[in-house]
Amino acid sequence: MKSMFSGPSAPRQATPGAAAAGPAGADLIKDGSDRSFAVDVLDASRTVPVIVDFWAPWCGPCKQLGPILEKLVKAAKGKLRLVKIDTDRNQAIAAQLRVQSIPAVYAFYQGRPVDGFAGALPESQVKQFVDRLLKAAAGAGGAEADDLMLDEAVAQAKDALEAGDVATASSIYGEILQVEPTHAAAYAGLIRCLIQAKDYRRARQMLDQTPDAIAKDKELAAARSALELAEQSEASGSVAELLERLAHDKNDHQTRFDLAMALYAAAKREAAVDELIEIVRRDRTWEDDKARKQLVKLFEAFGPTDKLTIAGRRRLSSILFS
């Protein structure tokens, strides 16, 4: 990550709030620039976490968020630093970090981004964000702190992917893999990004080239199931067409099965599970338990702690053992 940013430091430009920090807060809150980023953020984050606030003078929400960040950084009494970057004057760093809207906040620690959020969150949520950084930096040391930061980054990437922001998720997963090439959750997450982008060929290549150290990890098994389901659902046909065919014959299990996969392809996971469970309810042994086996594959792709997996397994069991 450090090689992405370079250049000598530049004189700071005044921004609202930062100057008001006064001598006591001068080292904790400063204005950054494209040129000073490596020193102000990357180098400084080797000692304590550094929060980077991307803002602009015309941005109303930025004016709400900025004072909250400054207040919390000051309250941390030296355990955090804040660098404020005006995106109108410093577009290079914003572009490299893929800042698409402001306010946008990134947290750096040990020279790399570890957490972040977008938008003017309420103070309670910003405090939670700050508390996570303080806990990671002060409550754990060495490899344990690194693991905690990586876990936070994985969670952030997962949230982005679930929200449909494939670009952000891919970027975060990629950063994690630069630090730890055999991080199973990040490796599987990047595969899921490719699946969501319908780049099945590259997803298959990544699976085939999985490092031996994580080849048998449950995260990779789930990603493999997700890819197989995605490839299968591509050939299922349209939901409307399948619904029309099923309306003429409620016991056309193959059409209902295809409908389930078409619904899965349309990101209607619960509806897909409903249709497969309906097949099991009507004919438990249809085509050598085909519907039940497909449900198991869906649950594996969703993950064992997914609410739909838990509810679906319960419903399936009630049918099989009734």
C-alpha cells in the first residue's frame, strides 16, 4: 500500500475547524494534501491510527461530520490522529482510494487502510467507529492487532458487497490479500465479487489457483458452491416464463426447480429457497433428492450463520422428519 503514495510534504491549507484545534491539537488534527499524504497518514499510522476525512467547502454534511471527528480525536488524547483532505484541491488521493462521494472517512493503521465509512453518520455511530480503532490499537498487540484490523476490513468489504458495491468490496479484499495472500475470507470474498460481476471465468480461475494452505477452508467451499449455483442459474430461463409454465402444472418439479434457480439469479434468495422446499414437500425423493441437495448447496453458499440458512434448514427438517 505504501508504494501507492509518494511525494514530499506540502504546506498545509487552512480548513474550518482544524485551525481551531489550537496548539494542543495541532499535531492531532491537520490538513493534508496529495503531496503530504505519505508522511501525514501512512508514516504517522505506524504509531497510532490515522483517520482521513475527505471533505469539501461546499459540502453541507461534511460540516456536520467534521466537528464530530475532531471532538472524538481530541478526546482520545493522542491515541488517534485526524487528517482532513479537501477533495477539490487534492483529487489524486481521493481517486486512488476510489472516493465516490463525500464526506468519506478512511482509517489507516500500520500503513494501510483498515476501516471506513461514507456519509455524515450520527455521533453515536462515529464513536463506535473510533472505539473499534482504539480497541485494535491499544487492546491488542502485534499479530493479534493485525488480525483484528483485517477482520474489520473483511467485514467492511462484505457489507459493501451485500450492498452491491462490487468495486469497493474488490478493492478492500485486494488490499487484504496484498498484506496476507492466504487470507481465506478475503480470497473467497474476491471470488464472490467476480461472481456478482458475472465474470465466472476469472472466478473459476481463482478457485483453481487457490493456495494449498486455504484450499480446504469452508470459505472457499462456500464460494465454490456460489459459483456453481450462479453458472447453473444462468441457463434457467426467465422468472416470468417459468411462472407461467408452472401455473399450468403445479407438479412440474423441473420447472419449479428452474424457477428456483432463476429467482436465485435475480437475487431473490428467499423465494428460491421457498420453491425448492415446495418440491421437497410435494415429492421428497424427486430425481434422487435433487431439490434437497440443491438446498444444501444454497445453504453452503449462504454460510452457516445466515438467517436464511438457519430458517431454511429448520423448515426442511420439519418436512423430512414429519
